Amino acid sequence: MTTPIPSALGAVRHDWTLTEVQALFALPLMDLLFHAQRVHREHHEPNTLQMSTLLSIKTGACPEDCAYCPQSVRYDTGLEHEALMEVAAVRESALRAREAGATRFCMGAAYRSPKARDLRVIAQMIREVHALGLETCATLGMLSPEQARELKEAGLDYYNHNLDTSPQFYPEIISTRTYQDRLDTLRAVRAADLKVCCGGILGMGESPADRAELLRILANLPEHPESVPINQLVQVPGTPLAGTAPLDPFEFVRAVAVARLLMPRAHVRLSAGRRTMSDEMQALCFMAGANSVFYGEKLLTTGNPDVERDRQLFERLGLRAEAFDGRQHRQAPGHGNALGHESGGCGCARVHAHAETAS
Ligand code: SAM
Ligand code: DTB
Ligand code: SF4
């Protein structure tokens, strides 16, 4: 196996071979972590985290058959279906997320693809959230180029659409939309000049080669996604994947490190699954180059660590919030904040809320 020359790691490339990616996975863990942390520091402010809060704006009754998903109408997971939310309620929720310290608000809907009428309402939600000074993200299923443009015009910053796994393993997980459908949506999103949030799920029973191939395909896209969510499968009773053998945590950490090496400028998000990860495993993921999290007690339909628990963890690790553009939040000197820390007004303190900066 050819191991990429360590000094060459950190270059932005789009021509990774599977053999090269597998060679990175095969490095001794400490070497892999060392290179990932080194490359991370070449491209990012260390010890900072981008924080996104999720809201399910339309829940359940989805016609797709994604084997991991509690929202598919095909599986009995006991989930209550909810119609598209009112714009005012979404705004309220975004305001609370901002007060808690999130900088990005991500609206998720259980659609195969959005209908024109619903997209108009969602565009209004985006305008309202944008007006609060938050970055906006949406994940609504497949989009046409026109739909992507409509969202962009409403003020959308990011669109989340995951490849989920390798093309080889994909048919075991989803039959109702193809891998190519996903790539087409990503192309439409880019063409509308939206930022791309695209990653996958680990721990679905895929092989090490599938994990390497997923990351290789992400890295070989014409442009790297700005945001790469690495989810650990949240096993929900009633879904076909409930009962899957859990992934070795070190294999998950390796995947985070390889994502960092392949996409040096991207924000790599430690995404779903944090609730069942130990503090130590999360710290290893941050060491491996993860610099973004979902923040807030709920993902879409399942739980996420409590905000207070996260604040304590980030405090213990000396991690602080990152502002929109990679700088830290600024606050008036001595101003107390929602995270219970006194800010020095300078981007020095720990994670803190940013009502002023966001307005
Ligand atoms: N319905 C839209 C779609 O699939 O494109 C948007 C919402 S969907 C819930 C967004 C992503 O959440 C999926 O692509 C998948 O990567 C992730 N996801 C869903 N259920 C999950 C689970 N049980 N564990 C981990 N990630 C999950
Ligand atoms: C992503 O990659 N993970 C998020 C977000 N994008 C939309 C969703 C995780 C969902 C976990 C299961 C649930 O809460 O329903
Ligand atoms: Fe529907 Fe999205 Fe869930 Fe698939 S992942 S079943 S498309 S909500």
C-alpha cells in the first residue's frame, strides 16, 4: 500500500485513490492523530468549535426507505408525525438556539423532495432565521436547480444532503433514491452558490473499504463540502438497522482523522451519536480534527447531549465557540452570558452566547 508522504498531507486535492485513503486508515492510531492534528492547525483556529442547532420542521411519514431512519413511513418506530411547522414557531426556536450559543440553525424536513407550496413557506422560515443573524442550513431531500436557487434567494447559507455511505454499500440501505440522485442534488446546490454540508453515517454494518470509499468520494467532489457531518448510527427500534453490531470507537475516530486529512479546510462535524459516546471518545474526535457539533438537546427526532453537559465538556477541554467566519465571538467586556462564563470581550473565554454579534 502506498502511504502518502506525511509532509504532503494537508494539500487540498481532488484525486485521492482508494489505496491512498486506505493507507491513511491503516496508520498507527497515534501517527494518524498526530498528522490530522497538525493539518488541522494549518487550516483552522485550534480549540474552537462551530455549533449548529437542528430543528425538525416536518416530522415523519417520509415515503423513502432509508434503513437507518425513524422517519420513514415504512417502519413502525412509534414516532408521532407532524405537519410543516408555523413560521413563527420556527423563529422562536431559532431565537432560543441563538440564546444558547448556536451560530447556525439547521431546519430538517422528512421529505423525498419538497413540494412548491411547502418550499415557499420554508423560504419564509429561512428569511426569518437569517434576520436573527444566524447562519441558515436546510435539509429537505432532493432539490432541483430551480429549488436550490429559490432557497439561495431566501438567504439560505448551507444545504445538507448526505451521501451516507459508499456507492457499493448504498443499495443495502436505500432503494428509493439512487446515489446519482444525491450527486445531482449536490450539483444543483453548488450551482446555486449555496455552501455544501455533506457527509455520511458510520456503524451501519459497512466495511472499512466502504468508509474509505465514502470519504474518498467526498474529497474528490469538484469542491470539498464546507461542512462534513460524520454521524454514528443512532439505532432506533423498529428500523431495519436496529441491532447492528456497533462500530469500534477507534474506527470512528480514524474516520474523523481521515476526513480531516482529505478535506483540510472543511469543518468536520462530530454529528449524530454523541449521546452514546464517552467524553474521552469525543475528545479523541476533536483531537482527530472534528471542529463542529450539533448543539442542543435534540437532533431531529432523537436525543443529543444536554446543553449543560456539553458546556461542561467544552469547558473541561478548553474548547470555545467559533464565530461565522472562523473568528471567535466577541462580547462586551465583563458581559455575563448564557453559558455561565464571564467573557473578556475578546474571543478569549470559553463557549459563549452572542446575542450582540448575531443581531
Ligand atoms: N429527508 C431529507 C434527506 O434524507 O435528505 C433530510 C433529513 S435526513 C433525516 C438527513 C440525514 O440525517 C440523513 O441523510 C442521514 O445521514 C441522517 N440520519 C437520519 N437518521 C439517522 C440515524 N438514525 N443515525 C444517524 N444519522 C441519521
Ligand atoms: C446530519 O448529517 N445529521 C443530522 C442532520 N444532518 C440533518 C440528522 C441526524 C439525525 C439523527 C436521527 C434523528 O434524530 O432523527
Ligand atoms: Fe426520509 Fe430523509 Fe429519513 Fe430518508 S433520511 S427516510 S429521506 S427523512
